[in-house]
Amino acid sequence: MTFLRAVPLCFVLLLAACTDQPRVAIAPQSAPTATTRPSLRSEAAITPTRDPAAESTVQIAESTHALAGVNLRMADLISVAYRTPEHAREVVPLLSALRVVSPEPLPTGRYDVRIVIPGAKAPDLRAALARLLADSFGLSVRRELRDSPVYVLANPADRLGNAAPRPTPPLQPDTVDLHLTGDDLALLAEQLEECMQRPIVNETGRRTPYDLHVRRPRREGRPQPIDPEIIRAALKDQLGLGLIPVRRQIEFLVVERRPS
């Protein structure tokens, strides 16, 4: 997986988890020039995905006043609509299904979304997605601080980027390589949340490139859950990072269904 940080006007977010979503990246998209920009017409639709095998992506382009997503979980849509981006100048929030809680099961399908609002900025597009979720699925969402067990991603040795790169060990017949790379440790924390099945709070104070290889067990051709201790050992050995179990108050998105 490769992560590229883009200018704040336009982002594409390719989603990842330690399940069946294999990639995460943030990359720029070129804006059309004034001579080729088509006249915009308002659109707003969430539909069952046309391609369940497609890579899951979310894109917010302020240059074209559009939000688009392909093959997304309901938790992804809720995160885009309601979560706060990690950094002030960004337009797409990081996504983790662990930050979305619902007393009732969420719809299990996969969805495509497209919203276009002439003149809209990212907050307007995200608010329109929230209205669309309410109108289409009867969902309302509130932000709530909860005391929760979490892992803190920390750099106790302060040696990130100073350790000599370690060669990647060869794959064994019953393993598969999970390769996480990027330019911001906030992204790494979000990637690892669903691996560890616990929220991860980035307290490294660093925005720096990383490259992490983790060996995942494989059974009958499918990757299996990773032992959290394997992840913690890989973080320590390869990046000099620690995952420290603590309790913190963190923000969750609590989903409620409107009465019929």
C-alpha cells in the first residue's frame, strides 16, 4: 500500500482494513480547466454498488464541487459525513468502522455515492451526505465522547526514521504480506484499528513517512486475523513505535434510526 498526501482542495481516499480491503492511499486529482469545466447540475444519490469487487474509494473534490464513493460500507459513509478530518486543512476524514456504533445492525450492503452541489465546499458536501443518509436510510448520528480502552501509538525511543531498514523476511506458505506505507502516522493508526479491534490514538507528535510489513496467517487461501502481539512486535522492530494499552475519552459516532 502506498500513501500520498495531496493539496487540500481535492483528495481521493482508498480505504483499507485488516480484513478484505487491501489498500489505503490519499492522492490528488487534477481539476478541470476553466475552458473544459462542464456546467454543473446538482446530484445526490446513494445506490447499491455496481461493482462489489471494485477497490473502495472516497473522493471529495472542491474544485468540481463533488463527493464520490465506490463500494463503501455503511460505516464508511457515516464516517465521511460526520467524522472530523485529522488535520485542519484536509477535506476527507480518516475512516474506521470501530468509531461507528449502533444499537441496531447497520445495513450490510456496499454502496456507491455521488453528490454534486455547484459552489459547494467539502463541509457542504459532507453535510449533504448526512442529509442523504437520513432521507434514504432513516439514520441520525450524534457525536459522543466515551471512555474506552484504546491503544496509544507512541514513539518512546524517539528513533523513528533513524533505525536502519530491516529486510523483509521471506513469505512462508501459510502467510501473506500486509504492507502498510504512508506519509502520516495518523493514517497508520487508522489502518491498524480494525487489525487490533480497538481504537488507536496517535500520540507520536510526528507526521513522517512509514513502511511496515506484517505477516498475516492464511488459511484456505484467505487471510486470517492477525495476533495483536505480532503487530506490536513489528511496530517496535521496524519503526521503533509502541502500542500502549490505556483508557481515553474519544469521540464515537452513535447511530440512531428515526421512527418510521
